[in-house]
Amino acid sequence: MKTILFTLLLMSLQPAFSQIHNDEEAIRRARKTSNEAIARQDVDGVCSFFLEDYVVIRGSGSIEIGKEANRASWKKLFMETPKTRFERFPTEITISRN
């Protein structure tokens, strides 16, 4: 009986694990697409992931609020430093279920 209950418990958890894996893969694909847009200096491609109320807080402490403010920053960055190149690779992705 314990074996049957344990097996049922494991079977019920499988969809949750599968969804977490799918979410993580989607995040990794989005990051790759974003990196490719940066490499092409494609501002629209970079900003396609941002919501209208997207907020950036930089290491310097400066804050930008909104998709359009961020779009303007990317345009300025690419105009002022056309050799800009960087890629972002997540070392860990944590999916919140709350």
C-alpha cells in the first residue's frame, strides 16, 4: 500500500517538474534572443521583452521606469558607443510558484 501511495505521489508531481523545465527553457531562449538583438543593435528586438512599466535599477543606482525610457537608453547607448557588445548568461534560474 505504501508503494502504491508513493508511486501516485511521484506521478502527481511530474507535471509540476515538467512545467518548471518548460519555463526555464523559455527563459533561456528569451535571453538568447535578447543577446542576439543586442549584438545586432536592434533596439526594438531588445525592448520586445519589456512590459510598459518595466523598471531598470542599474548598479550605479540610477532608475529608469517604462519601456519607452529604456528604449531611449538603448538607442543612446548604441549611438554613443557603436562597438558595444555584451552577452548575459544566467547561471541559475529560479521559477517562483507564488
